[in-house]
Amino acid sequence: MTAEQEKTIQGLKYAIQMEIDGKEFYLKASRESSSDMGKKLLEQLAKEEDYHRRKFELIYQSIQQKKSWPATDFKQDSGQTLRTIFARAIEKIDSGEKALGTELDTIKTAMDMENESRDFYTGRAESAGEEGERDFYHQVADEEREHHLVLMDYYDYLKDPAHWFTRMEHPSLDG
């Protein structure tokens, strides 16, 4: 095995573990969440982390067998599923609801994790030897960025729901 292949294999192993850890974190956080919206959002993030893990495992197996990066059919939804869950839940809740500090801490940790993942995948893309590998890592990095943005939106909502509603609904006074 060449040094480049070994570097690719090590990167994939690390990515697989990151996705496993992310899924476990999100499942635990969903069980501890005090809001239905938080539970649904965190459960969906766990599913997306699991989807990423499965893709990385298939790539890993292919590289072990064929010694080259395979064609991938990574289906990115650009955070649409997460945003839909968030939007639907927002329609049903009271704008005066406030989150517990522990939930804010959990979401802050999740945002940090998504940033670290994005940075790792961006770095892997920049050092990739094959175009397919580079494209795949860029796609996963983009997905992690979307996860972060949705989490940041949820964090802002939890921190100050009334301000969040005002900012999102862009109220104006006509005179």
C-alpha cells in the first residue's frame, strides 16, 4: 500500500469514528432535550451522521478491495430536512418559551462538533489525490456546514425566542 493510500485509509477511519461519535452524541442529546423540536432535530442529525458513516464505510471497503476511490452517490439535501423539522416545530410553539442552560450548552457543543467535522473534511478535500475523493469530502463538508447553520438557528431561538421570531418575521411599522 502506498503512503497516499495509507493516508486515505487513516482519514476514512477517522471520519467513520467521528460520525459514530456524532450519532451517539445526538441520540443522547435528543433523549435529554426538554423540547419536542429539539428531540426531532437532534434525532434527524443522528440519522444524518449515520448516513455519512455508512457512506464512509462503503468507500473504505471499496478502497480496501480496489485500491482506489470509488464513485459515490452521496445525496446531499443541504439541510432541507433539518430546516423543515425546525420550521414545522416553530409553527406550533409559544414564542415565550425559554430553554434550560444545559440545552443551550448541548447545542453549543453540537455546533462546535459540526465545525470541527467541516474543517476536517475540508482539509481532506484539499489534500485529496483523486477528484472523486475531493468532491466527496467537499460535499460532506458542505453538509456539516448546513448542520451548523441549523443548530445555530436553533441556539438563537432557544436563547431568545421573542427576538428570534422578530428577526425571522421581519416585522415593520407602516406609517
